Amino acid sequence: MQLTEQQSLRIAELPHGYRVVGLDGAVPMVREPTGQLVRIEQNGQLTTPSAEAKRKLVGADSNGEALPPGGVLAVTPYTSVMD
């Protein structure tokens, strides 16, 4: 996949804390520090991704519910170990 010049410039100008986290076709997806996902269109503009694009990036469980990044649900956090 080749980025357009405008997409490359936009990525280079992203503020600290913004991360490229995936692709929606030929469009890079970026996670803002707030957790919000945005797309970098071919003209370099930031837009809101569709719900379908978000589901593809994040994944979904068998009920169609979005999974957290990495695709694993944490049911019980283990904070101590029993002997």
C-alpha cells in the first residue's frame, strides 16, 4: 500500500500521543490520545471512521460486541497470587 503525499504529511505532523493503529482499505486509522479513532483521507483530512471500520480494526466477540484493542476480554484482573 502506498500513502498519498498528503497522508504522509499528515502522519508526519501528528502531535505527540497520536498513533497509526491500522488501515481501512488504503486509509490509515489513527488513535488519538483520548482513544478516539480517526481516518486520514487521501487528501490528508481527518475524518470519523464508520462503525464497520471500527469493528474491523478492534474486532468483535461472538455477540457482535466490540473487543478491546488486542481482542481479549479481561474477565477478572488478578492482583495477587494465592499460595
